[in-house]
Amino acid sequence: MRVPKRPIWTGTITIGLVNVPVKLYRMIFDRGFSFRFLHKQDSQPLKYQKVCIKDNTVVPWEDIVRGYEVSKNEFVVFTKEELEAAKPESDRRIRLNKFVDFYSIDPLHFESSYILAPDKNPEAYTLLLKALEKTEKAAAGTITLRTKEYPAIVQAHKGVLILNTLRYSYEVADPSRLDELKQLKEPSKDELDLAAKIVEDLSGEFNIEEYKDAYKQRVEELIEKKLKGETIVIEKPEVKEEAKELMVALKQTLEQLKKK
Amino acid sequence: MTRELTKVEFTNLKKVMYPALKATKAQIIEYYIKIAPKMLHALANRPLVLTRFPEGVEKEGFYEKDAPQGTPEWVKTFTRYSETANRNIHYIVCNDLDTLLWLANLAALEIHMTLSSADSFLKPDLVLFDLDPKSPATFGDAVKIALQLKQELDALGLRSFVKTSGKKGLHVIIPIVQRYTFQQTRTFARDIGTKLEKQSSLITSEFSRRPKPGVVFMDYLQNSHGKTMACPYSLRATPQATVSTPLEWSQLKKGLKPEDFNMFSVVLIEKEPWKGFSDVKQDLEVNSK
């Protein structure tokens, strides 16, 4: 598992008149695969360019504005400055105003998790942590991250404070409005008994370690295999004269450092 | 297929950085390459502050605490909230050759380090005696004071290390265990300073009045968190490309000239006077009884 490098946000938890300075670290990391696009002929990396649909010219960054598509092919245009001015002000505060039962929150509303670490005043942090542990409550409130204000819940988890951003109720679909779900038939008693027996037979403890991403493993194996065989090396522009001398010195130093 | 020797891509190698010596950036990088084996251990895990001179030492340089934009992901940093700046500062930490060379390529001629390491920022592991001769006091006077200071520290059973500041003065350093606060190391340095002051009219460690001319100023207040000193073997932005050079105590005698130690001469020295420096961890109070 990885350790987050830098806090993504610093600020203060405020509960009434109490302030707890904190740093926020990412807790969730998506571990998929990322490939780079290469040119088939010579395996050199490709880069993105923004191209005008009308005349196929490459548009430089400074000539790009943003458009909100009001209806098909009809845009309201914004400059970067206009959007900047409209951004909510992140006042670097996590405002908590209610203590609740953590498990009363519908897991469907959980968006992402962040580690809260103490900043400057660890005593205040520990006090909040211990108070939540003792009362077995979580604290609810709000946080503004980048351009969005989130409902947030702060809980004590294995000796640290974890902040979860939540989704607003309107961000979660209401399943009862799906047609397929409107007229569900009741199963017969026999069917239900049988199904319940299967469930019982397969009951166990949930352990996340049992789950592995099979596609990821297969690609990793393929990478290993390809590494043993032929790989493509990206050609670097040739090293200039002066740099060559440095490389000689560098080789010596690297050897010396190896001996140390 | 040549294996890459460094992650750093060197740029502007022909740019003249020390015009008086016609020394180019390539030569500066070469200096740091050659000195790295002696230098890196002393920098390890310390938050660094840079003085960068992108246009060479004759043009204005700038101080840089926060890792600049475009800092590669492989460069380690140490994040600390700064009350004065009211934001997080991402100090650069240099634990490997690549980072050192990246700094050299940034024209970070002067590399300064804190007296505490990133893992214990508020508990220093070095005590610094910064001996700064105020004209007409000379480097020779700083040498005299440094030798007196060494006697004093020897009597307390403390091993000390000396280097030129690279400018006019000397730095005397005691590596200690990470147990004391800066207030404690400051008091320790001030007490020693006051004691020496009584022995010699040549020295002052007084902070409240301006250092008198003609004395060696021993600035005990340097022992504070966030304060930095030039790293051992850091180049300085002087016309002669002087180096803050670690010395053996036996080298400290009449006639020693700090300007003899520059980017070209220091790499020729075979000795490593500060060998083992990073492994010394001394106890202040036990020794002082």
C-alpha cells in the first residue's frame, strides 16, 4: 500500500469556538494501468494537440476559452478569468456542527476518503480524536475542495481522523423510479427457502485481500515477459559535447558512491 | 543501449556563472559531481534553502525555500506550514546524486541546510557557532577564536567540526543527539559565547547591540528552527567561487586563507576532514558536567 507524499490541503477544523489545524492527505488511489500512446512505425511517444474542428489548425493554449453547451452546438462562452472569479472561496475551514452515528449514513453517499493529520497543534487533534472514540460518534459538516463544497463526515478510525466527502442527495439516483423495478413479483416460499439455504452455505467473513484485479495481473505478467525479450528504448536527442565530459565525471562518482 | 547515468537533463551548460573565473554552468555541475561523495551524507534528510543565480553571480540571485514549479516527482520534499508565509512550504531534501545535480542545473549555487533534519524539525542535531569577523577584525581573528572555542568544547568532552563559511568567517559545529530544543542549544551556544567573551576582548556574542567593529561576532541566535547555514562543500556566490570547506582542526593556523578553497581547488583535496560527521551524536548535558 502506498504512503501519500504531500498534503493536498491544509486548514482548520472548526467546531464552535474550537479550532483544530489539520493537513489533508489523499487516502484513495486508483491503481489501474496507464499506457502511453506511441507511433506504430518508430515507437516514439505522441503528444496531444487541440485541433479546430472547422479548419484543422492547431490552437495554442492562450487562444482557448471554455464553452458550456446549452443545447446541441450552441455554447455560452467563458474566459478562464470569469470562471476563476466565480469559484467558491475555499476559506480553509472544515466546519463541523453536528455529532452523529457514523453508521446511520447511507454508504451510497460516500464519495472519497482523506486522512486528516495534525498540523501545528497536535493536542487539539488528539483531543478531538479521543472525544470521538469515547463517544463513538462522528462529526458532520462541510469542506470546500477546489471548486466544490462537500458535505463531510469526520470519524475516528484506527487511531486517526478520517474525513469522508459525501455526495449530495441529488447526486445519487433514485432506483425506485426505474420501470424495471416497479412491478417486482414475490417468489414462492420454496424458492425463497432454497435461496436462503444457498446464502447460508456460502456465508463467511468479508476480506478485501481475497480480491485481485486479474486484468492488472495479466498485464503485469506480459510486461515481465516483454522486458525479458525485446523492449523499445526512446531515442533521446544526442548528448552535446559539454555534457559528454560531465558524463565521464559522473561515471566515476557513481562508482565511488557505490563503494561507500 | 546506454543506461542513463542521471535523471537530470542538463541545460544551458555554456552559460558563464562566475565571470571573473569564466566558470560555466557545466563546470559548476562538474564540481558538484566530483564533490558529491564527500558532500551527500551531510545533507541527508535536511530541509534545504537555495540561493539561485540563474544569470550568474554578478547579477542578482534569489532565495528559494519552496520547491519551484516543475520540480520533478522524484525529488524528495519536506512540507511544513510557515506561519509567516501563511502557507505550506515544500522544502527540498537532497538524499541522492540526482537531486544534487538537479540543484546544480537550477543554478542553485548556494545550498543551505537547516540544523535539524526533516524527521525532527524542532529538535536540532547540530549546534552551530557562526564566527563572523567584523572589519577590521580578520579571518585570522576568527581562526584564533575558533581555536579557543575548540579548547572549551574539548574540555567539555565534545567533538567539534570546523569549516570555512566560504565568505569571511568560520563555522564550528557540534553534532548532537536529537533530544534538545533549539532554545536549549541556543542557551548552550550563548553560555559558551559569554564565557569566551570574558577571556578575550576580540569576541562578542551579544545580540542586543550592534556587533562592534573589530570583533568576531558569535551569533548564537543562528540556533533557531528555520535558520540555515551553508552546507559543507556548498559553493558561495563570491567572485572567486569559494567553497564552504570542511577542514581538519590542524589546518587552522596563521596564514590560512579562505579564498584558497574554491571550486577548482577543493576537488583536488584528497582528505575528507569530516569523515564520519553524520554518525557523531553527542549528549550536551552529560558531557558538560
